[in-house]
Amino acid sequence: QVQLVESGGGLVQAGGSLRLSCAASGRTLTYFTMGWFRQAPGKEREFVAWIAWSGGVVEYAEPVKGRFTISRDDAKNTMYLQMNSLKPEDTAVYYCAAAYVVSRVSSEYDYWGQGTQITVSS
């Protein structure tokens, strides 16, 4: 079992930055694909970014490309999401997740954090 805990959420003005962290316990994350997803009120959960176990391969959803950066520190068993140039449409609950496969599909992720709220004011 893997337990994931997100932190770093909060309220920020449009154009601002936040960094989310996802700390894991229970197992090492070394061989997991790690992903970030988000869910806005009244909308389905959507893919944000993933990073492969090696850390050398990443993928981003189009709306966040060039603004968000995903990274991981396996020595700390932690993943990060640096979010810059935030927009009101980025407002959502952000979830970290771990998968045994490389995927942007939420159903293919096996472990999930509880989520952290990001609110971007205009």
C-alpha cells in the first residue's frame, strides 16, 4: 500500500505561483508513474501532468503546458507541481496519484491522495 498526502494548496491571485507537494509513505515511489489530476466544481476529474519513474519523461495537459512543472525527488519519496502564471480556471481540488503504468487516464492510477484545494482569484 502507498499513502499519498498533498500539501501546498491555498488561495492565490491570478498570475501568482504555488508549489504543491505529494509525500508518499508505505512504499518507495521509485518505480511508480506519478501524476497530478484536478477536479473543479461540477466537472470531471482531469489529467494535469505525469512523470515517469525515471523522472526523465513527463507529459502535461494542454491547458497547463508552459506554466506548470512536475518533478520528483525519489530520495525524499516526494513529488512536486510548480504552478506559475495561475489563472482562475486553474481553481480546483488537486490530487496526486501513483500508477504502475505510464498513463494520463485516472482509472489507471492505483493510489490517490486526499486532494488539496487551489483557488485562484481574478
